[in-house]
Amino acid sequence: MLASALSATVLGVEALEVRVEVFVSGGLPSFTVVGLPGAAVQESRERVRAALKHLGAAMPPSRITVNLAPADVRKEGPAFDLPIALALLAAQRRLPPRALERVLSFGELALDGTLRPVRGAINIGLLGAARGRMVILAPPDNAPEVAVVAGLTVLAPRTLAEASAYLQGRLQLTPCTAGPAAPAPGGPDLRDVRGQAAGRRALEITAAGAHNLLLTGPPGAGKTMLARRLPGLLPTLPENEAIEVTRIHSSAGLLRGHGLLRHPPFRSPHHTGSQAGIVGGGSPARPGEVSLAHCGVLFLDELPEFGRHILEALRQPLEDGFVSISRVGGGVTFPARFLLVAARNPCPCGYDGDPEQPCQCTPGARRRYRQRVSGPLLDRFDLRVRLPRLTPAEVLQRAPGEASAAVAARVAAARRRMLTRQGAANAELNGAALRASARLTPAAERLARHLVERLHLSGRGFERVLRVARTIADLAAQADDGAIVSEDALAEAAAYRDA
């Protein structure tokens, strides 16, 4: 007796359709799973056996072969428990012959038949929509994220018994609706920051144009305090980016019971993290912090304390917007277009250049500390800002600063100008697109020639200055015709490259 069910496996953030074929034949009793199953898939035999017995449909004393096709792709995770159990029921003629034809199912089974959530549910839903599968059987905790995908009927049986009863026509299941969007993270407000006008201004420019930002200053200057207030300034994600972010977090197993992630993520890994944890990797490959920060912020506090190999691995995703992980058995690609914000001290003791506190480091120690961050990586920061020690008046200041909501309104207005003009944030502009959107006035042209000579700017370095200048002009509502960048905007942009 032969039966099959449709399911899927998630490779990176892409779902691949898998046909679960079950053949029950005579011979010595056995249960074999073939088709490159991982350890969790192999163990599904015991979960399925117990769940079927709890259902009252114990497996027959026969030779059972389960094939996961295509057979040359590694299958990982417990998502095949439900389709294997349903295909076994169909092979025993406990389900109607055509019951599984337009059904895509997935889910982990508890020993009592309860359905548990798995990773990558929204990716499987997107695959189902692309294949025209109109009915998805999903665990209740996964159903709200699958229902985000249009064109699907998403059903959420709580147990194997309910799934079987539905397919037999004995039970009606109510289609699930999309879960509520994940709530906005309750971050700190910019009004708590005292002083640091240059840092606040740089943060606003960073949020508006999606520029990378490096903050340098002595301990207690407010570097981390500023960086952690950046998410409150960023606009909510449009539909396409929200789906991308949700797919990544679902693949990492970080999404439970919600619909789309509408707010830019903020990730702040510790400097002791491994390269696989930050850039991505492992077996099977999982998204790292750079991918979990896709369309959001990756904050690296104490930048020089991160391993050199980790920092250099950031250069490719910063340029390309994705991470490619190659393995002998195949490669995966994770999206990784993030806004990089980093903080560092000027030297090991933190007081180099501080007029109030003499530096205790030797010249060699300062040089080795700065060399921990390579020149090519530093060149990828559009803004490099040095924060001074707070003055006594700023420390004792009682009046709150400008609130995040007011700054966020200016950021949103500037971002709308960019999207209307060129369809992307200014940080994403290059080459001809940048020159078309940021034409310099004659005075700005003269200043640009002077800056290139004095600051020894490379072609990429000057483009970064020009992109920041374009954002400064957008914040000031200059040149709504989308072309002109003034001398003042260019001069301010050049001032953010001295840290």
C-alpha cells in the first residue's frame, strides 16, 4: 500500500517542497526513513509511532518505508512528523484516497499527538502560495504567521486526531486569520540624553538615510545610550521588507504567535560571540546576527574587542546586502542589509585626547588598539563622530532634550522624500543614481575638489560624503526637486569623517 503527503523543508530562508511517500508492505516489521533525513527526522519514527497509538491507529506489524523526495537534499527538523503520520494513515486506508491531494502539512508531534510549532512556518506558507496549494495544515502556534500569506486556507488542528478527523470529513476547522503584528519594542527615549548635540544630529542623519555610524569617545560620553535610542527614530517597515524580516526570524525560531514584524529589528551581540553566531553558519546553517538585523540595526558595542576575523567578515554583507555560506553539501544565502552602528573608546584606557583626564596608554598600545579595526572596515562607516566628555552643566542639566517622536517625524519626512525621488534610502545609492539625485551647486563643486584633496578621499569615500550630504539636504527639506545639494550640506557631511 502506497500513499504520499506534501510537506516542505526550510534551507536558509527558502522553503523546498518535499513529497513524503510511505510504502507499507509484507515482511519483518520495520520502520525505515530514507531521503537524507537528519537526526530529528530519524527520531520522528518514535514520535509518530506513539502518536498513532494514542490515536488508536497503531502502526501495522509490517515493513514500512518512508521516502522524503527529493532524496538528494538534506532534511532537518521535526516538521515531517505530521505528514508522515497522515501518509501512514492514508496507506492504511484510514483516510479517503484523495484527502491529501491539495493539502500541505507540517508540524512536530508530541507523544500524545499534540501538534507543536516548528521553524520557518511563514516560508512554508509562501511556498504553498507559489505552488497553488490552497490548504495548509499547521500547528496552532505557527498558523497566525502562515495566515499572513494571501491566497491560502490555513487550518490549525491541535492534535493528530483533529487533523485526521478533518481529512475524513468528520470535523470542520475554522480557517485561521493572520496574527497581530508584533508590538513595537519599548525602547528608551532620546529626551533622556543630555548634551551631545553632535551625536544626536548624527543619529538623526543615520536614521533618515540608513547610513552606517561609528561613535568614538571616552567612557560615560553616551555612546551606547545614543545607539540604543536609534530604533525609536526609524520608520516602520513597508510590506515587502516586513515579510523579509519575518521570514528570517521565523527561520531562526524567534517568531511565535505573531504576524508580520513591522518594526526594524535591533540586534546587539556581545563581542565574545562566535563568527557563526554573528555572521551565520552552523550545521544546519542558521541566520546570524547580521541577518536577524536585516532592514534594521546591528549595534556593535566596544567594536575593537570583536575578533578581527568577525569584523572582516562584515565587509561583504555591508557591500552586497547578503551572506553566502558555502558547505560541501551545498550553500545557503541569507539576506543581510542592515544599518551598522558601532561604538569604541579612542584607546585602551578610553581617555586619549581628553583634556580633563590624561591618557595612561603608551603610543604602542594606542596604535595596536586602533589597528584592531582595519581601514577598509572603517571606510564603510558613512559617519564617524567623536563624542566629547559631558561638561558639568550638561551632567547637571534638568531640562529634557528633544523627544524621539519629534525627531522620528523629521526622519519619516526625509525618508519619504528619498523614496519619492529614487525609490530607496540615500545609503543605497551608487554611481549614476547618486550623481542624478545629488547634483552639487557651483560652490559645492569647489568645496568637493578641496575636500578630496585635503582628506585624501577615494572614489568610494567621496560617494559616502555625498550620500550623507544628500540626507542632510533631505532633512532640511532642501531641493525637493531631488537634485541640488548645497555647500553647507556638503561641509557638514565632511565633518562627520574625523573620528
